[in-house]
Amino acid sequence: MFADRTNWNLKSNRLADALERHKLSGRKLFDLSTSNPTECGFKYDAAAIMGALCTPASLQYHPDPRGLKSARHAVRDYYSTRGDRVNIDDLLLTTSTSEAYSFVLRLLANPGDELLIPTPSYPLFDFLADINDVKLVRYPLFYDHGWHIDLYALKQAITPRTRGVILVHPNNPTGHFTKVEETAQLNRICSANQMAIIADEVFLDFTLDAAGKSFVANEGTLTFTMSGISKISGLPQMKLAWLAVSGPEEMKREALARLEIIADTYLSLNAPIQMAAPLLLQQRAAFQQQVVARVRRNLSELDSQLIGKKQFGRLAIEAGWYAVLRIPATRPDEELAIELLEQHDVYLHPGHFYDFPEEGYLVISLITPEQDFSEGLRRLLSKA
Ligand SMILES: Cc1ncc(COP(=O)(O)O)c(C=O)c1O
């Protein structure tokens, strides 16, 4: 009855089952995995947001497959405050970054074509690839005083079917930026092999130690840069994201014309959100300040709790909301995560969620409210 592409293992895993049981128990949970900013106690300007959604202009329907011009202007202004020039004709609005990925995969890949993805990284790609009939081929990142792309392995992974390389910039959960020299090499590799760069920049603004340059003006090869307000303004429920296309002029124009047809087929964005886009993007300053302040406080709490605990370490972070902990690999990380949940009320993600190639890694969210973070961490470090 069903297509092979949806032939997924639909059974929940042991950790998800344990979490479900914990929720039913009613016990307090120290959730060190939180990634939903609307549930972390951040302050939003509710009156301004609600006001922006209630404009009479939202009662009119003026469909534009690339998104309303006023909303695209707001995205252009976002980049110009970061020092990047983007033309509104090179932007296409979507409901989410995931939708933007789908559009790009439909544009670039025939069934069975391949895309290179980083590992470790964010766990959404497998489903996106299945839905779009694309095969994912992993290229390794390695850690040596910070994270780097294994460019040799990346080149070895290229086949005649490779259509592009995905970069998460900064990456989730490793929190590192693609370096300028890596970008130059990637541009050379991609343009020599008719491959595009797909840069996911949802965490671009949340910098701690180093600022990263957006790919939005990358010209070295056909480039799709995506982001959205789910992270930038902490408003995932509003469903507003975008895709910017850059690169050699003729290829860019062809890509945009084809993307426009894909977008026109769905016209998935609604008018109220597009009308509110300038204000929703303006909210980012207050939101980002709160996030970065919390991330810094939690990071310093983490470092002080790690003092004297030589068997644990945390990996360097340049940006983002997550920290990667190195722990002794004496048993599967998943087993430890289940024990922490069942016996100590602490929930976190084992490294294999993000495709860490070996045991001994845990990922914790740095936007967890401070008190829960501190107590959850104390429990974790005394039991791991
Ligand atoms: C790296 C990365 N890209 C994209 C997304 C999803 O963004 P959106 O809500 O715009 O689909 C996430 C969500 O956590 C993410 O971590």
C-alpha cells in the first residue's frame, strides 16, 4: 500500500519510551535537552507580536511565490545589519528551514542522487532525504582544538551522483563555524564537480567565541543559504523561514526561476505572518540578548562544575545553544541516558542522536533555565 520511501521504523526507541513513562509519573524533570525557546522562560513582547499579527492588510490575498516583498525587505535588512548585501529578488520565503531544504532537494536531485552531510550533526536530514528520494553520504568532522571538516574524506565521498554539500553553520550540536579556508576549498571542490553548497544558518547569530560570516553572498559556486525566525527570533510557532540563492549569475537565475515554480505550486506561507515579518524579525535583538546571556551563564556553571572532574570534559564551542560533553565510554551512552532519566530525573541526548561515531558523548542544551541546568548537571556529573 505504501511507498518504500516511507518504510521507516515507526517504533519509538527505549529512551523515548522512558521519557513517556517519566512524563506520566508526574515527577519533576531536569530537562537538559530543551530546544523549544517558547518554553524556557524568555520574555517576549507579547503586545507587539499580537499587534503585528492583527493588521487589516492580512485580510487581502496577494500571492507571490517568492513571498511578499515587504517580508523579503525585512530579510534583506536582517542581512544588511550583519554587513551582507542581499537582493530581494534572490530570496524566497518558506514556512520552515525544513521546507527550504525540501525545495532545494527537489530542485537539485534526481531520485538516487547524493548529498554530502556532516557528521556529527542535526538529526533531521535522514527523513528529509527519504521524503525527497535523495541518498545521504556522510562526511566526517573531526575535533582537534576545535572542529574541522575532513576535506580529504569529503572529496573521497564525491561520486558522479553527488549534487551538493550541506553545511550547518554554525553546526548543531558541535557549535563550530565553517572556517574561511574551508569555504574557499569547498567552493573549489563544488564548482569543479557541479555541486552546490547548502548552508543552514539558523544559529548564525548566537555567537560566543567567534563570529562566522554568512554564506548569503558566497559566489564561488551555486549556494543556497537558509535560515528563519524559529531560532533567530525564538519564534518557531510562527513558521517563517527563507532561502537565499547566490553564485554564478546564470545558474543563480535558472535556480530561482525553477524554485519559483516549486514555491508557486504550494504557496504555503500565510499572509498574517508575512505582514508581521518586519516586526517578528525586529524581536530578535531582545531575544538574542537573553539567549546569549543564559548560554554564557550556563556555560560558566558547567565549567565550574567540571573543575576537579578529570574524567569529564566539554568540547570547545564557538556558537549555538548546545554543549558536547566527553564522558568515559564505559557503556553505551543511551544506557546512561536511560538510567539518568529513570533514577535521577535528568533527560539529555546521547551522542548517537547526532551521529557521533563512537560512545562517550552527551549533548546538553545551554538554554535550559539556570536552576534546572545547574541541578540537572550536578546529578549528571555525580552519576555518569
Ligand atoms: C541546524 C538546524 N536547522 C534547521 C532546524 C529547523 O528549523 P525550522 O524550524 O526553521 O525548520 C533546526 C532545528 O532545531 C536546526 O537545529
